[in-house]
Amino acid sequence: MVTMKTRIQRLSVFLSFLMLSLMSLNAYADSFYATVSKNHVVQNEVFQLKITTDEKASSDDIDFSVLQKNFMMGRPNFGHSVTIINGDRSAKSEWTISLAAKRTGIVTIPSFKLNGKMTQSIAIQVTKDSDAPTTNDLVEVQSHLNRTTLYPGESALLKARLIVKADTRRLQNTDIEPPKVNGMELKPASKPNQYQSVQNGMQVTVVDQDFRITAQKPGDFTLTEPKFTGSMIYGNDYDGSTRIVSLETHPKTYQMHVENKPANYHGVWLPTSKLNLSQQWKDGHGNPIQTHTFKTKVGDSISREITLKVAGVSQNQLPDIQINNPDTVRAYSEKPHFETTDNGDVVMTLKQVIIPRQKGNIELPKVSLNWWDVSAKKERTTTIDGMSLQAAASDDQPLPNVAPQPQTPAKVITKTDPGYWPYLTATFALLWMVTLALAIYWKRHGQPNAAQQPNEANAQSPSATKGSPSRSAQALTIEQAIQRRDGIAINKALNAWRHSMVLTAEDEVLLEQEKTQLDAALYARHDGTTTIDGSSLLNFIKHIERKQKKQRGRKQKGSELPPL
């Protein structure tokens, strides 16, 4: 029979075993746990979530994406440490991440799992922050569309402006969506222009950019202005009042209507509200010609510069102006030059050099251009006048004033007045022969002796190296501005460098391409720690500086030849 004493002993053993089991369970559970710095916060207030384990782990063992629905998140920080005390080895892995609740109420941080272990979920009480700024208090997008009714081929200009009313260094995860419209062509009409300004006594950062919207077919369309999304940190990090405000602008929309192209229109289709066609005549010395009749000579040149200014079209929409000059002149046309004014008008300039080939009266043609007046909804024609040339014989080869002699019918010789070209060719040939003879003489009799060459080289070396460093001061300034991600400083330093160089048209195109790629990386979505890589632009700058340094060296060597 079991006595009372035996029962008490058995109960004591059972309780002791139960206590040991619970202690072991708690020790097992405490080896992987989650804690927060605050469990009662206001909306957008930043607090810390920390997850700890006494096992070896890696940074990607825990997936924090489950928090994105209810929290704004910072970048997780991971640390691992190993401690050895009296031969006992222990490990510790820890994840720390900054969170801010997006909504009010009870927001739950779910449990996380690692190697079969799970943390407990944590309930966060979130209240409304009455002092928190809104998106409009920190960021604003403004836009203006100059036309809402178009014809096919006609363009409208959208001016967009982003205003940041706080320190841009506190922006995070920024993204600017460009304007969008379906069924119409939309292209940037300018590069982003970032600058500082003062509005209502407050210093703000402004980014301006224009966009051209070109109608392609009749119908009704909806245009949406640019949209800004991101977040901003505000408050004081020292007293724990740091907040993260989610920023998202609500883009404005424009309703656009495209009319049908008139069926009775003739000529190249050019819809516009304003068209100006003008010209300027100049003689061979560059002096303006004011009269409609001009006296000149065979072989002398005049220039005709035609300027076409059109509103509401793109460069590709401008017509190709054809000038049907008579066979009695030679005409040389330069490649058309295009530019866009501040109000979006496109200007095309066409220059032509005209040289009379024979004496007499020469009629240069007028130029007419058909276009569709979108304001009056009617077809119009704009014309510029031609010019009458009275070409006399060239002074280089005057025509003899003798009576014509009877010609032998057996042999007919046709002679064309060559102008001044044979004499000009003979003059250049003579100069070339004299230059060649002087160069040969100098090479044989004017070569400095060997003893003088080192001294001359040493005397020239300071001037050759001075002012030609491997990297110019402007290039270093551009690199520093890129490291700071300062778009204003980059533009300023790049313009200073551009003015110090002599760039070809091809160099200008390549430089604009490199700058466009850098702007795209500078204003794309990135966090505060992202490094903007401007190596491609810097390598292009180094290439140009090396090339021009070699060109200066060749010019210095060429200057050692005797002058003609």
C-alpha cells in the first residue's frame, strides 16, 4: 500500500521534472525571438524591429517582404558575432530594421521562422499624428498644356514642374513617372533642369522639363501629368521624434481632341497656328542686300538665308524647302539648322550660296509654302520674293570687245567662260611649289646641331607641360559633383568644361548622350546610399582632353616650320 509520504515524494519528483521541462522549453524558445523599441507609436513614426538568434545565420535567412503591406521599411542591417569564454563558444546573429506604420489601429508584426523555430507576433498600436505634414506640404507637381485641340501632325507642349519643399537629402525611394497618353506620340522637348528657388519665403528645389505631344489620328485622348512617389524622413533623430512620410502626388489629367484632316487641302500637310517665312540676302562680303535687283559679276557669290518659324509642330514635321534655281547659276546649300525657342516654336534656317555662271539678267525664284491655319481653319500660302541679278563679266577674264569673225563651217569650237577658277588654281599650285622648296632647303641647311637640341627641348618643356595636366580642374569638379549626386553642380561644372574645350559637332552629340544617361540615373528610383556611376561621362571627358592635348602638340611641332 502506497503511503502518503511516498505519494508526496513522487509528486515532488514530478513537479521537479515539469519545472525542468518548462525551463528547457523557455531556453529553447528564447534562442530565437523578436523585440521592438516601441509598441505604441503614431502613424509614420519610426521604430526598430530586432530579431535575434543564438545560431549561425546569414542575412537572407529571413524574408521581411511580409511587412511591406502595413509598414514603410528601411534597409535591414545584419550582424553576426562569435564569443569564446573559458573554452565555451557561443554565436549570435541579429537583424535590425526600421519600420513606420502606414495606417492607424492595431497593426501586427507577423512571426518569423528560422530552422523550425518561430518568433511571437507583436501587436503595434498606431494612433493618428495630427502634426504630420501631407504630401502637398513637402512635394508638389505643377503642369500646363498650351493646347487641347489638335489636328493630325500638330503638337502641343506640356510644361511640367516638380517642387520639393524640404531637404532633398531626406528623400528616399523616389520615383518620377513621366506623363503618359495612349494613342498619341509623347517625347521630351527639353532636358530636366534642376535649380534652387525661393517661394513664399521658403527655399525649394525645382525640376523643370517640357514634353511634346503630337497627334497621330483623330479622336479623343487623355493626357496624365507626371507623378511623384517616394518617402521623406522628418523630425529629430535625437529625441525619438523621427517620422517617415509616404509621398504620392495625384496627377492631373487633360482631355484632348484631335480633329479630322480637311479633305480639300493641297500640298505638304503643315497644321499650325502661326507660321513665319522670311529671308535675308547678303553679298560676298556679308553685307545685307536691300533691293530686289542686284548688280554682280560672274564668279562672285551672294548668299540667301531662309528662316521658317512654326508653332505647334515638331522638327520632323517641317517641310523640305526646294529652291529651283536656274541653270545660269551654281548653288551650294548647307544642311538645315534647327532650334526650339523657349515657347516651343521650331525654327529652321536654310542657307544657300549662289554664284552666277554667265553674264546677263538672272531671275532667282520665289519660294511659296502651303499650310493649314488651325485657328481660322483654312488653307493659307506664304511666299517670299526672289531676286533679279544683273551679272557682268568677271574682272579676271574680261570679254573682248571685237566684231565677230565669220566661222569656218568645217570646225566648230565651243568655249565656256571658266571664271576665275583657272587663275586661283594656278596661284595655289605656285604657292605649294614654293612651300615645298623652302621646306627642302630648311631640312638640309637649317637643322639645328645636336648640342642645341637638348637645350631647346629643356627650354620648351615647361611651356609644353604647363596648363596641360592629365586631368583638368573642371574634370575634377565634375567628378566631385557626381559623387555628391548634385545635379546643379554637375550642369555648372560641365558647362565650364565645355567652354574650355573646342568640340566638334560629333563630340557635342556624344557629350549630350552621356549627360542624358547620367540624368536618367540621377533622377531614377534609388535609396539614399545608392552611388551614381558617372564613369562613362568621365572617360569621355578624359578622351577629349587627351585628343586635344595631342592636337596642341602637333600644332607646336608644325610651328617650327618657317612661315611662308
